[in-house]
Amino acid sequence: MDVSFGTLWEAIAERMPRSIAISEPGFDRDYGQFERRAARLAGALAESGVRAGDKVACYLHNGAAYLETVFAAFKLGAVPVNVNYRYTRDELAELLTDADAKALVFSSELAANIVNLPPMRLVVGTDALEELLAATPPRPPEPRPGTDRLFMYTGGTTGKPKGVIWQLSDLLNSLLVPIFRPLGVPELPATLGEAVRIAERSADLAPRTMPVVPLMHGTGLFNSMGALLVGGRVVTARPGGLDAEHVWRRVAEQRVSTLILAGNAVGRPLVDELRKAESAGAPHDLGSLRSVISSGTAFSDELKRALHQRAEVTVFDAIASSEGGPFAFAVTSSVRDLPSRFHPVPGTRVITPGGAEVEPGETGVLAYSGPMPLGYHNDSAKTATTFRDIDGRRHSVPGDLAQLEPDGAIRFLGRGSGVINTGGEKVHPPEVEEVLLDHPDVTDCVVIGIPDDHWGERVAALVATASPDLTAADLHAWARRTLAGHKIPRQITFRPELPRTPTGKLELARAKSLLENP
């Protein structure tokens, strides 16, 4: 089926105009409204000179406007570009220049950063969006092919963000397992008509998906886009910092079935709120919740256990990247499935630097041959390094280390550049982080190699805790139960919370500074 997401959404809106597509606090948008608003925005973009292939940047908080902007871009064959809403004016201008963006739609709360931008054909804030839509006739539907594109900017914590180029047909294929198969659809629809029929008959089963992570995060956006492919509903929370009590109220009010998290950074506050509400004698209603999806950062078994104890929920913890995947899932449906273990999906291999598969017990890098991006925007050298031909087949190899276990499961060891060499011994930070996160008083942590005159590097941990009594000696004793001596952090610095982006990714430069200058 060679069609754009926009063409699929247009067809679903025509057949199911009154079904709710997006629920934002204070209002709902049905598929008919979703389509008409996107059509008017597409018309405004076209009138301003935006054409197929041009980049349309989304500097937006979660909400209907984000998805409407993506839809409008797809209608034109333009390329949606995610922008981190925490970017300063200089960072924003730099990314827009790198992407060669021709249009920008931004949340009005971010207007102070809309200065000194590169030349643009249209810049509009959400406070002016209603007036623009009212003044612009809707652009008629125009079928678009699956070769149209989307940019997903990734990184930025250790270097400048890179635009990963997704072709929409490849992105659609990547959604077969998480979106279509839970509905009993074993293969992607072959025609547009078949896709619409799947959405119609799945009305009562389609997911009500709530991205607690920002839509600028691939996991949040892609799963939300997928829900809209099958007649589902995307539920958002009000903008601002994470309000766990508000999230759980939205889950109950909207009968959310799928929650999108970013590991402990989001999961911990949500679980803490569940416990707080129970202690107050007013537990939250989780009766609608069926699945929790997390990707991109550690999600501890302690938090998974807390969710399983309170809901009949399946947790999908993914090793994935914007460059392709997911590589592996740790899937748990009850406390009996804990401790969780990652099992590779078809198309994933653990390989040596030369491309041969490793033997059980050995460490290699993850390689994936399923649906993947075309490469990086304006970086052919990095594209050639990450997207490699192995045994005659294209693979995505972002550099994630993993150890292959005897039963075929894998143990994730993190990005290769993060390995700590302390006195000649190699330490993989995720292994140490996993042990520290199991401590009941540790809410978050990161393990980093810090320069050391004697050892070359020393293992250091930045630990988030709410306990005033937790000490480094406590954690040393805890870690010695399961870790070799050279893996135990020689330095532990405590903080109320770790510096993380809205997507849950660690701000590595800040974390290192906090450890080097405690």
C-alpha cells in the first residue's frame, strides 16, 4: 500500500467523521474536525509558498495543534519536523537552519523565542491559529505516496541533534506489530479501502492512547499516529510539567487503554501518585488501562511490579532508537513475569564489529534489518556508519552494546561510547544503574566515567532520591551484593532529581558537570 499517513487519515475521516480522534483537556476533536482543520492549515501553508518536500517545524506542546500540523504537512507532501519545546531562541534558530525549515507552527507560550529566525514562509502561533484557519479555505484532499517523509530530530545531549529521515511507507511498516496485530490484523492492509474497513470494524477495540511523553519524542508521536490509523483516539494532558494526579484523572475520564512513558523519569512520579492516592483512601481508576509502552531509558522492575499489582496491564519495555527498531522488548503481563528480560524481535542480531553474529556470553552491537530510516539529514558520513550493508541486507547499527545470553535473550549494555575503562576493567553503566535503581530509596540514577589520575576513569553515580537518610555507604553495601568491586561507584553524588529532557533522556553534559564539580 503506497500511500501517505495523510491519505489514510483523510479516508478514515470521510468514513468515520463523528468518531473522536483527539481529546485535549476542555474539548474533543472528531475525525471530521481533525481533517477539516488540517485541510485549512494545509491551504494556509500552500498559500504562503510551502511545497512538497519543504520542512514544516512543530515547536509545540502536546495537543491537537501538534497532530493537526503533522496532518497538514502530510496533505502537501511537506515534511514535519519535531522541535524540542525546551529549546532557547538560539537552539531553535540553529535547528530550523539545519532542517532548512520553510514554516513554523509554535505554541504561543513559546513566543519569546521566536526571534532571529532564518527566512520562513509562514510562522504562526497557536493564539493566531484559529483566525488563520477561519480565513483560509480547506485544501481539497490529494492522494500522496508512501515515499513522502518525516524528520525525527534525535540527540542533543552529547552533541548537536541529527535529523533522522523516515520514509512514511517504512514508518507504516514499523507499526504493524504495535498497532495492527493487537487488533487481530496479521499483516498490513494491502489497499486504502482495506485500511478503512479495519478502522471501521475496530472502533470498539482501537487504542485510546495517551502520550505522557512529548509528541516530539518518536515513541509518543509514532504510537499516536498509529492509533489514528485504526480509528483510535489520542488523549493529551494539559501543557506544563508532569502532573501525575492529572494524568491518572485523564486516564479514568477518557478510558485510556495505552499509556506511553519514558522509563523511570515518567514512571516513578506516576507510581508515587498511585501510592499517595491509595494512602488517602481514594485510589485512581485504572480499569481501562491495558498496556504501558516505554522506550529510550531504564524502566525498573520495581515500577513494573507496582503497575502489575494495580492493573491488568501488559508492559512493553523497548530497546529502540530513532534510527530504527525496536531491537528488543521486555514484555511483562503480571508480577510472575518479573524480573523482566529483553528478547530480540525478528530482524535483530548481536554482531561483532566485522558483522559476524556473537556467541552466547559474548558482547557485541545491536543490528536491526527491519523497517528503518533512509539516513541522516545532511550527514552522509554518519549515515554510512550507522546504516550498513551486512550479508547483503541493510541494517541499522547505532552503536548499542548488548550481551547475548544462552537462551537467546539479550542484556542491554548501553551505547558503546559510554563504556567506562577503570584500571583496564570495562564497566557498562546500564548494568550498574540497574542495580542502583533496585534500591527502594533510589528514584533515578546515571552512571558515568569521570577522569581519574590513578585509574584513568572512575565509576561515578549521580543518584536522585527523596530520602535524607540514604548514604553512599548504603549504596556501596547494596551494590556489593551483586556487582564486582571494580563496578561499584567510587563516587556517588545525590540530587533531588536528574537533569533530563522532556523525553526522559539524560542531559549528559549537565550530569557530568554535577559529578565533576559536586
